[in-house]
Amino acid sequence: MRLCAWYLYGEKHRGYALNPVANFHLQNGSVLWRINWMGDTSPRGIGASCGMMVNYRYFLEDTGTNSAAYLGSKHIKASEQVLALVSQFQQNSKL
């Protein structure tokens, strides 16, 4: 889960999220909200994402601000759960 959080939050392509689905939602002003262990146990879900599923949450009053921050300064708005996983990854990673 830590690696997944880092992939979605920290891995970039030209400063934006490397994952195309994450990039889509973040451009539209969502928050990287939650990573669900074994959220998709279908054969395709296991093969594509090791069964992990991600939730993006849209707070309608914040979508404009979040979108502008992402597109302008490449800042990803993320929940405490995701940020904690990113922090754990950074502390334990040898990358």
C-alpha cells in the first residue's frame, strides 16, 4: 500500500501524476482520498493493480482550487491516509 501511495502521489511525468487515471481525476479537482487493499479481487483487478483500488473524492466547493493548484503548481491534494502511506514509504525506501 505504501508503494501504491508513492506511485500515485510521488511518481511524476513532466511534473504531473504518472498514472493516467490519477492525472484525470486530479486535473478535475479531486482529492486522492483512499487506497483500498483488495478492493478489486477480479482477475483483471489482481493482474492490473494487485487488487488495490483507489478512491478519488470530489468536494464540489474545492474542485476549482484543487484543479488550479494541480495544473499550476503540480500540487496533489491527498488525504491524511494517503499522506501517511507516502511518508512511511519515504522513511523505508532505498530509492
